[in-house]
Amino acid sequence: MRTMKILKSIFKIIFRSLLILVALVAAYYYFPEPHLPKNAHIDSLVVFKSKHELLAYSNGKLLKTYTISIGKNPVGKKEYEDDKKTPEGTYCIKDKNPNSGYYKNLGISYPNRDDLENAKKLGKPTGGDVKIHGLKNGDWYTRKFHRWKDWTNGCIALTDEEVEELYNAVPVGTPIQINP
């Protein structure tokens, strides 16, 4: 009889813990995040890979900090094609694509001169097509959970809603500084 009471108590604790966990995960998934101000004009982007942050500035004022996912091999700067690293250095937004395999993207001007010289020394191609992009088309349900893991081939990933904001607020030519 005593064993049965203990088992019921344990079951109640486990059940309550699971309910709390489900509630927390649902809150994380659905809780809305602050948006950029309407008609924001972003004139500078700064990335801190180690913090998984992308900062959006307008006239020197920080407007928003985004949580990002980066390349699967996150430590160190991109050295060559398929190393799964996100570049480090000074670049700019070179183009915008509303019809990519991932929900919209902003192209980053990788490789720069230093990247080209480094890859040449290694005898490897630099690669390219480094983007700030949303989730893979069809993976909309992932939403903020994508942040729990570095999963790109070297790009910077955000939720679709966040890419939409940046896509509308960041003009081609905007500088982006990517830091370790």
C-alpha cells in the first residue's frame, strides 16, 4: 500500500513537470518578440558569432538584437568552400532574393580580398553564397526552435518573420561586420 502511494506521488510529480515543460516550450514558441519600429531604416549590421547575435543599427542607435544560428562549425572564420563556417570580417549586403530555397535572403559580399588571399594560400576555393536567410521553405513550424542549434553551411539564419523585417529595412550596400 505504501509503495502504491509513493508511485502515485512520483507519477504526479512527473506529470506536473511535463505539463510545466510543455507550457514553457509553447510559450517560447508562440510568445511574440518586439518588432523593428515601423519604417525603420537599418544602415549598419553587426554580428557576434560567439553570442549568436545580430545587431541592427540606424544612425548609430541600436534598434534590435536578433538571436541567430550560424554555420555547423561555428568557431573560426570561413576559410574555404564547405568548411561549414560563417565568415568573419567586414562585408556589405550585396543583394536581396525574395525567391530562394529559404524564406527570403540578404546576400553578404563574401568573399572579400582577405578571404580570397587566404583561400588561395590554402589552395582551396572560397565558396560564396553566404546569406542572412530564414528557414528552409516548408520548415515554417521550426520557427524559434532553429536557434537551439547551429545548422547552416555558413550562413546566418533567423526566423522568417525576422528576415522579413530585415528584408524591408536593410538596403543593398548596408555594411555588416561579422565578429568571432
